[in-house]
Amino acid sequence: MASPHSFGNRLGRVVWGLVWGLLCRHSPRPFFAWRRFWLRLFGAKLARGARVYPKVRIWAPWNLRMGRDSTIGDLVDVYCVAPVTLGDRAAVSQYSYLCAATHDYRSPKLPLVPMPITLEADVWVAADVFVGPGVTIREGTVVGARSSVFTDLPPWSVCVGTPAKAVKARRSDQ
Amino acid sequence: MASPHSFGNRLGRVVWGLVWGLLCRHSPRPFFAWRRFWLRLFGAKLARGARVYPKVRIWAPWNLRMGRDSTIGDLVDVYCVAPVTLGDRAAVSQYSYLCAATHDYRSPKLPLVPMPITLEADVWVAADVFVGPGVTIREGTVVGARSSVFTDLPPWSVCVGTPAKAVKARRSDQ
Amino acid sequence: MASPHSFGNRLGRVVWGLVWGLLCRHSPRPFFAWRRFWLRLFGAKLARGARVYPKVRIWAPWNLRMGRDSTIGDLVDVYCVAPVTLGDRAAVSQYSYLCAATHDYRSPKLPLVPMPITLEADVWVAADVFVGPGVTIREGTVVGARSSVFTDLPPWSVCVGTPAKAVKARRSDQ
């Protein structure tokens, strides 16, 4: 199967992989500004205070957009074949996987189908959560550890399970 | 607990670990032929066009058999204590785990119990799926992302969940 | 968000990360005594025969306590922000994640909430299991692969699923 990506895309990702692997992956945790510098150089749109931990995997930084004081924790995989957007103060905990593409299994060649992911402001995705292609998680919602999100989630809820569903309201003044 | 594996097995895996770690794990993605060369040298049976991505973990290549144009994606773990077989055009996506052994917990020593895994032709195992010991996935079936497969799955189905179950038919002419 | 950890804690973890990464992570598997030496130097309480595999991630060794002949398998993540305790002969298989902290999502700042994890004697946690903050798994219980444990589990049971629940008794004389 030939790559579905353009030559420019593939070249950009090779260079990006070298840059991140050599200069960022082993950088000290508090060097958030250093990593922001390189991410922005490769096209990421990062607001002030956006924090990306060193062991994050980012497929294509030019498809990543992060709001103010948002966070992507260690060992998160951002498979941003399509755009991935985090709102202000959104946080993704370790080992979670934002998977912004699927394959069309109705075709024998399994063509790649990119679909964007959006986490709105004040969303918290806890550890080892899978967020599937095309999903939007609305403002303020918390997704419990180990959940798998295949459909959009409503705002200001606590959602858990596979597929993740709202089980109660989240109130910050509780 | 002493290792349940023979000295030859352990020595072979040490050498294999060095070879893969030094020569293959950091090789460029398109170098599929290069990695096939080393896998075959260590006993893997790979048909033409079989593609193993660089960050795959393979416990014992001599227990791996892959059909034509089959694919094992990045960060897949093939724990092939027992034989693991992929049919023609079978594909395993990133982070999945083919776990071909369990432990007998009825014995206080938890002895290792290897059990083979078979993915028949045109199977697609999507991202972060667990395939347990002894499982056969029949021809043409798709397993959705994040599912866990503990029992055999029927052919030409779409299966999801934990434990994974068929939820609909897969038709390539749909 | 400023780190919730003291300067000493952070400094200790930086030094520990260097020691483990340079001296232990790539050490040969059978060098258990070598890794015990370094773990103990950093405050881990390890009984005789406690075995930690090389690719284990341990957040703070001074919060880890392991009984005799207990085992932590490769690629397990021990996020021991709070104490994590394994009883005699307890075993944790590859890819499992002992997550001894959560965040209080009722507060907008998501403050860290450490909560200890205890696996009593003869517990076996199989591959790719999530064990959440505050959980105690009682003596002799087996947790099936890919389960997620959010609440305490009873003794001498076989528990599976998400959330993990007892499905039958475990008898060693079965």
C-alpha cells in the first residue's frame, strides 16, 4: 500500500521526528517554553502557557492547536492526521490517545479517513483514554481513566466507560 | 521463579533484541525490506510485501508468520511465545497487543501457558486492541479500536467491545 | 499550574530518572539484584527476591514496597505518588498501570490527590490492567488481562472487566 500522504507531508514528518526525538523528547520536564518553540516552528498554534510534556508523540504539529494553559501529559499520542484542537485549560493525562483518523473498511484497500478531534475549554481527559476520530468533547467535561470515546460528549458532565457516557453532572462548586 | 524458556531460546532473544534495537527500531519507516531481511534471518516466515513498522516489539521472530501484503503497525507488541500467524493482507494497527501466552493461575507458581494466535486473510485489527492467547479471528473480520478479544471471532464481521463481539456484517461492496 | 511537589521530591525524581534511564532501563533482564540495589538506594523497601524488570517506570521509588518474590513485569508503570505496596509473591504483568493519584475535578485547578494502592500476597494482575487510586486487591486474587480496577477486590477471586468484578473463586487446588 503506497502512503496516502504527500511527499511534503512525509518529508515534514521525518524532519519533525528528528527534531522532537533529538531536541525535545529527552528535554527536562519544566522546559515547556523550549518545546513550544519547536512546535510553533513546525506550525502548531499554541496559546500562552500551553504545556506539552517531553514524551508526547505528535504526528504532525501543523495540525495541533492548543488554548491557554492547556496541557498534554507524558506519553500521550496525538495522531493528528486531521486537526486536533484543545480549548483553554483543557488537559489530557498520560497514556491517552487522540486518534484523528480511521480506515474505511468497506474498501479492500482500507483507505485512510482523517477526522478532526476537538476538546473544548476546561475538558479533562484522564489517563489512558482513547478519543476516536471525529469526536468533540464539549466544554468542562471530564472523561474518566481508561474510557474510550467514540461519540461526542455533552458539556459539564462526568463521562466514563466504553463507549464513554455521561454518568453525572460536573459542578465546579460542588 | 526460574525462566521457563530454554537457554537457546533466551540467548536467541537476547541477540534478537540487540539486532532489532540497534539496526531496526530506529530505521526509517519505508525500510520494510531491511527489516524483513533481519526478521527472516531470525526465522520469521514473511511473504512478499509483509510490512513490519520500526517500533514493533516481537518477542521471538521464529514464531511469526505473515502473509502477502500483511502489516504490523507501529508500537504493536507481538508476544509470540506461541506461533502468531497473519494471513494475506491482514493488518494490525498501532498499540495493539497480540498476547500469545497466559499463566495457569490454578498453580501457585503461575506456569507460563503459550497459546497460538491466528488472524486470517483480510482481517483488520484496529488501534489498541488486545488479542488474547489461543484466539483465531476468521477471514475478513474487522475488530474496532480498543476492543479486547478473548474468544474466536467469526468471518466477515465487524466486532467491537470487551469481550469483542460481532455487531454487524462487513461487506466490501457496501 | 505550578508543580504540587516539593523541591526535594522533584530533585529526587530527576536524579532517579537519570539513574534508572542510564543504569537500569537497558540492563539485561536477569540483573534483578542490580536493579534492586539502585531501587533500595532510592528508598524502595524490597524483600528478598523482589523482581523489577528493566523497562518498568517507577515515579518515586521511596513510595514502593515489595514483598518476597513479588514481580513487576516489563513496561508496567508504577505511578507511586502515594505508596504502592505488593505483598509476597504478588505479580504485575506487562503494560499494567498502577495509578496512585487522581485529580479533584471539582476544583478548577484540578489539584493532585494521591491515594495508595495495595496488592496483597499472591495477587496476580495480568497484562494491561489499570489499577486506580486508593484500590486494595485482597490476597490471592487474579485480575484478568485488560481489566480496569476502580474499587477494592475481594480475596481469592478471579476478577475481570471494566470496572473489574469477581466472576468466580480462585482455588489453587482446582
